[in-house]
Amino acid sequence: MSPDLRIARDPGSVDGRHFDVAIVGGGIYGALCAVESAQRGLGTLLVEAADFGAGTSFSSLRTIHGGLRYLQWLDFARARRSARQQCWWLEQFPDLVQSRACVMPLYGRWGRSRTAFRAAGVLAGLAGMQRLASGGRAKGPLVRLLGADEVRRRWPGIRAAGLRGGAEWREGFMPESGRVIIECLRWAVAGGATMLNYAELVAARPEGQGRSRLTLRDRVAGADISVSASTVVNAAGDRVEEVARHLCGDERRLVTPTIAWNILLDAKLPEDTCLVLAAPKSRSQAYFMQPFHGRVLAGTGHAGLKDRQSDGMPPRESLERMCSEIDAAYPDARLGRAPVLRILAGMLPGVGSGDARLAVRPRIHRDVAAGGARLLHVVGVKLTEAPEVARRTLDGVTGTIARELPGRPSPGSGWNALDPAHPPTRESLLGLAARESVLYLDDLLERRTNAWCDAAASARIADLMAGALRSKA
């Protein structure tokens, strides 16, 4: 498969057409639904009101959990699912998803003690998670216990009072989450799918014979586009209820929103290992400190919302508490006092109004527009579970279990903006923009490259692309 496979934006070629499946939402859930749909031979259209992957998917911690955390609640089914999904990500995206060691210093509190992690290792073995996580190839124990001396040596200045050692395990990590979404879209295009960013669903009406007529607003040209579909998959993330209202004509309460966030810190860790920190106070949250392009991506913070209106940013007091707890867990590193370069915030489904706790399981709400299309509203929770949710969603369309998907196309020619040995040229950036439906400079900086992590890299690209892309001003 050619690495130059294009995600072409051509609204004119879409207008007036019928599709078996129309997917609303271009985050990781929508992108994987498009892969599933196209590879099952269904005529597939994906539309996104902004740019692909610009919402909650961009703001994620980029961690693919292997399920170890669910053993503390004895949720063996979810632990096994997570281990299976982590294996899928590592196998399908070896160029973009890496296995990374995680270490949590242990201080003897239940749940974060040597005994608890030793028990987790035993339970993981009983649940068959080692076999799932390794794809059937044994790679040693899922949990390795460390002595206190080793923890102090690897992380100088770690809080010493009560330190009993550490626990080490592995998780998946995708440093370039934007590129992962683009590669999923290319995979869907290889199966015949059509992609359209900056196209917003503004109206829908049943037209009989199991079809609905969708009106899309081309946000670039300001013109309307009309398409029909037999099935509509609503994978619009934090806009899922708004899209449901257009599709159903009434209010649907599908989620109780919470706000979740990660922060990019101008700091470094001693080694390329994720450090999992918890403040010494009882019931304090554990935060993942991911090495990230020479900095630290810390998360995840959570806060409940008492109403459905939000400016999309975490409450100031919640952000300050997060930094304070990180600092208390590893005071010598001064991580909590490091400059915050970026706050990555998004909406996730919770359990109740004002409650910071997240919903545990993804949901697929099946619906129908009277006389119109079959509707499926997808409410995802974890990035890890997106492949399985996409499969279940499309099983609900075809009524059959998916056949084995053809392999991914050869990776596209993405570009590492932070690699000084390979500086960009205007021509290479224009080529990338043409291949991957880039309309605005932000699309290029934040979702096709990693330049957003570095102000100097962003400025270089902006200078090179002056006048070549549209301005959102």
C-alpha cells in the first residue's frame, strides 16, 4: 500500500450521495469506527465539525492501559479486555505505540503497597493477562517489585519517609496521538471511506425506506452539503448530545459530563520511565508522569461539573491541588512548581452531577429515527478500549461479527518537528498538508506534527508556511 495514500477533502464529491454508514466525529472512536465500517465493505462517510482529532482525543494522556489497575476491584473481565486491547495497539501501530515501563514508589498504604502489587501479579497470572499482553509470548512477570535502594538510586531525592520500595510494570504509550488518528483515517480510506473535516452536522430528517437525509455545513466555504445514510454513528465525543438532538429531534441525556485534564510541564525526569506519584495523604490520587519530548506530561486530573456549561478548562483550585499533590509526592524534583506549558483538557462521561468520578464502561445507545436511519450513539471512556467499542458498534450495523481486518497501509510520511537533524522545508510541509487534509496552521502544528510541544519549532513552521494555509482569524 502506498505511503502517499491521501485523505482528500472534496465536499463537492460528497454532495447528493448515499452512504451505508455516516460517522459523525473524527476523534479516535470515530476514526476506528470508520476503519471497521470500510473494511466490512460498507460505503462509509466520516465528518468532523473541526479538524480530525482536535477534541478530547488530542487532550488525552496518550496511555494505553494494560488492565492492571482493574484488578484492585477484582474486575477480571475489564482487566482482560484492557490487556487484549493493549496488545492490539502495540501490534497494529508498532511505529507509533511503544511499550514503556511505569514505576510507582510504594509507602506501605493498602492498594499502593508491596503486598497489593504482589497480589496483583498473582491475580494477573490467574486471569491470563500475561499471555494476552504478550500476544501469547511469555515476557516475564507483569509486575516486578523493586527495593527501596533501587528506587532512591533511579529517582534521586524521592520522598524517603516510609519508602518500602516500588512496583514496575509496562503500559502502552503513544507520543504522537494525532498521527495515530491520521493513520486510522488512512486505513479507512484504503477501504474506500470518504473523510471530510470542517463539516458540521446541522440538520437531519427521516426520508423513509430506512434512510435519513443529513445536512452538513461546510465550515470553510459556508455552503450546505446534503447526503443520505442508512446508519448514522454518533461518535462526536463532548458533542454527542448536540448531534443526537439533530438526529432525533429531541433532547437525549446520554452523558453526565466531567472535565479531565493533563498538563505539559517544563521539567525532566531522570530516565525514560513513567513515574507514578501519589501524595502522602490518605486517598490521594496517583498521577502518571510521562516523559514527553524532553518534558513531562502529567495526568490525569478530574473535576465534576454541576451544570452542563463549561469553558473547557479545569477549575483553578483543582489544577493547583494537582500541582501541590505532585510536589508533595516528589518534592526534590519540584515537578509541581515547574512552568506549565500547556493544559490539555477535555470532557469525559462521569457518574453524577458534580462528581469527579468517571463512568466505568463505554456505552452504545441504539436508536432509530422514525421512518429513517438506524442510529448508534457511542459514549467512550478510555482511549484503550476504542478498538473493541468500534467493533461492537459496527457489529450492531451488520449484525455479524467482524471478519479479520486487512492490515494497515504502509505508514504515511509524517515528520518529527523536534528532530534537528531533519529540518522541514516548505515543500515537504505543503506535501504533508495536501496529503492529509490540512486547512489551517493549527492543524499542521498540533495534529500532523508534534511542533506544538516546542515554541521554537512552531515558530519555524509558521514562518515557512506564511501565507500557504488559511487563517482562522
